[in-house]
Amino acid sequence: MCNRARLKNEPETLFGSAPKLFSPRPRDNRFNPQELRPKGRCYVIREQAGQRAWDVMTWDVLGGKAPWPMTNVRKLGLPQWRRLAENPSNRCIVPLTEFCEFTPDKYDLKDGKPLLKGEMWFSVADQPVFAVAGFWQANEEGSGFAMVTCDANELVEPIHPKAMVMILDPDDVDIWLRGSFDEIRLLQRPFEAEKMTMHGPVFPTRKPATSLPS
């Protein structure tokens, strides 16, 4: 499941949004949307009082109320998720530059350490920033969001067969943010594989040695 993602852009006019923030931008050095991980904070786009703009939220829609961060949700019909998903004011889109899935197999990096899974990074070829469907809610820690997932397409499936993030066509962003529950459920489908690119595996967490120790 996607638990790594990146956004290289600061707030700007994207997907009909105004380049403003509903809440102040965090000033601490732990806020790094360019390397998004669970419990990290990222920009999202949502609507409030008829205005579409940016906000900063934590990637955990339950705000620490579960044993692990709730970053991805697929079954929108479950009562706890339907309550959020059917309310347009609780929907958002998560602008991303790329997202990651880990390889099913582990690799020997020839550094004398245990085998390691690699990162495969996916992006949309003609969209430097693409929109992922999400929803959010306020909690004791502030506001948290989750990305919606769907069936994996032909590109993602060999790496992560269970699911992929739900990438929206630009023309479908308005439907996701404003449509009925039945309308948004129709959008929960794999993005076209031929419009995506993939690179990897990469291993940024560990630098391999040039040779095994003797």
C-alpha cells in the first residue's frame, strides 16, 4: 500500500484552487511534503464556504486513534468511511508528483547487510502534479487525511497487486469535490496505465558498499 509519496510544488493555482492556505503554513523543519510518509504533513486541496484552496493536514485520517496510521482507504461503503466520503465538505484532493510502492522481492545490495526491498516510483506522464482522491476530518491533533485506493492497473499490479491510489482525471476533480456519493463511487477505478511512468528500484535508505567485506 502506498506509504511514500512526494510533492515538489508549493501551493499554486492547481485544479481550480486559489494559491492560498486555509490554515497557516507550519514553520518547523519537520514539515516536508517533498518526502511524505505516514504521520507526516502535506498540502491538500479542499473547499470551504464556496472557496477552493489549500490546507495542511497529517497523513493519518484517524489522528493516532488506531494502532497504525490510517493513510489509505478503499472500502468507502463501510460506515466509518461513508460518513466522511458522502459529505463533500470532508473530501479533498491530494496533489502529488509521484508515489511509491515497494518491490515484492528483496535485493542483495552486496553490503553485508540483510536483503532489502526497493522503491518503485510512479508518476503521470503528462501531469507534473496529479490529483489523488482523498477525504479528511478534524481530530484532537488537528486535521488528518487519507488517500482513496482502487484496483491496481497493469503498471502497478506486478509491484502491488492489491491496490493503487485513486488518481483523478483533471475533468473529474469537480465531481470528486462536489458530487454525490454515488457519483464519486463511479470514479473509483484504476488510472490508465499507458498514461503513467515508473522508475526503480531505488534504495535511498541504505548506500551499498562497492564490495562485500572480506
